[in-house]
Amino acid sequence: LPKPTCCTRSVPQLTHLLSVAAEKVTSLGKDWHRPCLRCEKCNKTLTSGGHAEHDGKPYCNHPCYAALFGPKGFGRGGAESHTFK
């Protein structure tokens, strides 16, 4: 099994093979270790298919993706109370 491209874990090959089989998730067209699939903004652990994507990077749907890339202005997208600096 090839090593997921999400991180550069330094583990022995046998341990790596067992860990990948137990933890591998596929999202955004590549394999991830389950704990490495995280929101780019808030670092929340995400599930495969249960998140948004922007420029090939994963984001939690709410509030991060909505606040960063959703419609702007009061009453749009429900993310008015979430602002990032």
C-alpha cells in the first residue's frame, strides 16, 4: 500500500501498512490518515465526504467554509456571527 500523501509519518513499513489499512480515508482525490483529514482553518477532524473543499483543501462546512467563502452580508448563509481575521 502506498503511503497517504497527507503527512510524512516516520514509522516502520509493517507498522505503516497496518496503520494505513486501519485509518485510511479517501477524500479530495487522495488518501489520508483519518486524523490528518482536518479543516484548514479550525483544525477540526473531518469525515470523508462530510466537508467542503476550496482550492484542493478541506474545510468544515459550517462555520469555516461558509464564513470564508460563502455569501457575504447580513442574513446570507447563516455565518454572520463567524468572522476570521
